[in-house]
Amino acid sequence: MPMKLSIPERRILYTVLMNARLSVQEIARQLGCSAPVVQHAVRKFRDAGLISRRVMIDIFRLGYARHAIYITLSSEGQDKKREISQLLAKSSCTTVVLEVGGEYDFFVATVTRTAAELAAFNHELSFKFGSLFLRKDVAVTVRHSVFGEKLLMADSSLHAECFFEVGRSLNGPTVELDALDHRLLYALAGPELTTSRALAQSLGTAPSTIDYRMKRLESSGVICGDMHEVRGEMIGLTNYIVLVGMKGVSEERHQEFYLFAKQHPNIAHLSFEVGHWDYMLGVAVEEQKGLNALIEVIRRVFRDSVASIKSFSMFHAHKVRDYPIIPTIGNASFSQAANRDR
């Protein structure tokens, strides 16, 4: 049975999701409730494993490109799903690997610096599993916005957003990282280490150094958000991906679609893409009819502009790591070295 949340708990949960650094007192002040109520709710979420920390990292600021790859397997490939998902998840090029249902079997997000790196990743897949891939649709992500599960918060004035985009990143120089920055970002991208003390111990440095590095990465825009993710199934939410193709996309149409996504309660995140699809929506609903209603609204609002809409369920997340590039110390990965040190 899903956890039952009161209306105040739903509002607290959304606020915690979108800003992990807010104190109990700040959340209470923002929502107009008492600090003990907030403290009890947050403890309830954490004890139940409902939320997990996620630091948002803008890979565009580091000179990387992000691609979305939608994979359909052949009938033979269905029997190799586990093996394929393990290879995808282990790659240092992939940030997200989702097993999905519908027309596609996997959604994969990659980060690469050059077209050659993307080609090498594709070559590895083709070499090992080429005959098992029936179809691969590829798009370049140019903007990614996270709104969170807005259906938890009825007051739209308290809705929030975290985003990164190519255009904003190109306005400034690419941020260069040293070895410690690199290791810190990799650690932050995982769910295990959440405090300066824990990070400092893992990286073999002082907590004050971690705090300084964090502030510098935030001021440069590399760290663009400090959030939580929610296990939606625990509170009765079902997640879908909706892909929208347009007949023609102008800057005005982009802005209209962005405002639509920002305001719609069921749209948790939005990606602008160039390629096979124009928009990728992350959707959270409490009932199937909520997804159908959203698709109907998109068709009605954007009428003749919509060329196609596809939707599919998200079954299992094999990987979510916004900074997947594994740091190295000599010939060994940092994670291997850290394990030796322990």
C-alpha cells in the first residue's frame, strides 16, 4: 500500500525535493507551518527511504554535450535485456539508463566532449549487441528543466525550477576542473555521500576544503541545484516519459511549450531536444487517466503544430548519475582507490 500523506506533508515533500539545503525553520517559514511539523515530516520521508539527495551538475559548463538515445530491441534482444542494461549502466558516458515500456525498451542519456567519443560509445554497443538493436533514435539535449512533482503542491506560486542549457553555458568560458574537483563531482553525483564531513573523509581532505570547493563550483554554475528525488511509487505516483515531435519549432513556440510545461501540475521535467524528437517530458500521475488527459491537452493547446506524441512507462532506473566520468588515480579509478583505503 502507498504511503498516505496529508496535504501539509505533500507541501513539505515538494519543498524538500526542490531545495535540499533549506533548514527546517526556513521550510516552516515558507509554508506557514510549525518547525516541529516540518521536522517530523522530513524524518518520516528519510526513515521510509522516500527521498534521496541529488546534486544537479551542469555538464554543459564543463564542455560536454548531452544526447538522448531511445533504443528498441529486437525479439532476440529481449532475452539479453539484463546484459545490455549492465553494459549501459557501467559506461562512463551514460548519465541516465532507464528501462521503459512501449515503443522503446531503453532511454539513455549520454555525456561526451566530442562526436568521436559518442561514435566510440555507439561502436561499443554495436560491436557487442549490434544485431539486438532494432532501432536507435538520437537527439541532442539543448536545455533540461526540473520542476519536481508539482502535483504535490497546489500553490503554484511555490513551484520551483532547476535547469541547465547550452546557450547559457556558451556565454561564459568552459570551467576547468582539477583532480579534486573531478573527484568531488563524481562523489556528489552518487547518493551515498551527503555531508561535507563524509565527503572530506572519502576524498582524504578537510571539510573546510570541501565547503570552499562546493561554493566555487556553485558560483561558476557547475553545481546548479541541490535537490532530492522521490520514489514516486511509494506514494502512489506512476512515472512516464512523453515525447513530442513538432512540425516546426520557432523560438516563440519553444517559449509557449516551456510555459505550458512549467505550469502543468503533472510535468516534472522537460528537455528541449534537436533530433528525432523536439520535447521530452517526465510526467508523474496518480492515475492513468492523468496521462491521457495531459496528452489530450497538448494536442488541443498546440493543435496543428503537433506532428506526433509517444508515451511510455518508466519501469526501472538502472543508473542516474549526473556526473558519470570516473576519476582516476594513476591507473586505478578513484572508487577502486577509495575502497583500498577503507
